[in-house]
Amino acid sequence: MFLTTPFTDLRLTTADLVLRPVDEAGLSTLVVVLPDDVELDPRATTYDGVGPHERRAAALRQTTWASAGTWSPADWALPFVVAAGGEVVGSQVLEGTDFRHTRTVDSASWLVPGARGRGWGVQARAAVLALAFGWLEAEYAVSSAWHDNHASLAVSRRLGYEPNGETIHHGGDRVDTMVHLRLRRARWVEDGAGDTVRVEGFAACRPYFGLQGRGPEDRAAGESTEEEQADLGRVRPGR
């Protein structure tokens, strides 16, 4: 779905980053820059007789294509290419499972080594949360990470996620503690973490999330009130 229109014009912009939905060109670039330490879907098909990078490239491509091929308004995963200064530096995914009923989103991300430690992980997550709590009308965001994935846990806590339990999880060859966190819409709005995120080009995407009526982008410039912006999660529509 996101590999073609109507997602072509969707853009999320932060102080340093631009996020755009993955297309075929973007996917090819992500395959090239994919770091070796990024954990991919352990359920992805593996192939004998090919090298480690080729196996990981195939897993990333198939996971992305599967998300597009199984898209529905109730269950979806929207991957973004993350760019800084025009250079692709990683990927950020926003997911909704049984979204119509739960109004809950999840996320996943990775950055190339040279892009880490700059606060860009926080910006990329904040960008998709701004889309979720604003235009998608989500009520909660959840995140899960291995107990020793300090970078992911730090991003979540920085953005106001709160503890939501721990479980013993089996992923790939690992059985270990998975830490779960949850962010409430009210906390997101109160903290104002999405105030500087700019969302553009979402109007054409609304039907694919089961959203009816007009969104904030459809209003003429200057028509939306401060109260309406607060209700939309304090996100600025593109002008």
C-alpha cells in the first residue's frame, strides 16, 4: 500500500529529520545501509546458500512487502525512511493491530551507527507519535524492548512512556526478559513532545486507516483553533 500512492506525498518533518513512507527506491537504500546489529523479524524466511547480508536483505524486503500486501484499516504497519540532510540514516515503523478497537499503536526503528547518539531516535519516534496521536486519533502507544536494549528504552522514557509490565519472550535464539511500556494520549499532549513536528500530505491517506471526514490538513490555513490543535495532539498541519 505505502509503496505507491496515496502515501507518496506523506511527510513527517522534525528539527533534523524528514520521514517519508518506504517506496521501492527507499527500500533498496535501506537494504544497503542496514546495520548488522539490527534485529529483524525472526519469522522471516531464511535461505540456505546465501551470505548473511543477502539473508538479511531478503528478510527486510519480504517484511516490507508483506506489510503492504496485507494492509487493512484494522491492521497495518507503515514503514518510513528516515533521512537527515538528504541522506538515509534509518527506518521508523508505526503499527496498528486491531486499531479500530484498541486505538493503540506500536513502533520499531533502527539507525545506522553514524546517526546514533544525536537524539535522532527520539525525533523519529516523536514524528510517528505525532501522526498517531494527531491525525490517526490514537489513544495509546506501546513499545517493547529487551531489558538490555538501553537505547530503545531510553527513547521511550524520554517521550513519557510508563512501565507496562515485563514478560519472558522468545525471539530467534534468545529467551529473555522483554520490557513493555505505554504512553497515554493525555501525557503526550501535556508534554508537548510533538509541538514541532510537521505533518504533510496525509489527507489522501485517511480512507486507508478507516478515517472519515476531513482532517486538519483539509482546513484552510488559519481556520483551526488552538483548542482543535490541542485535541489533535498538538501537531502542526503542513501549510
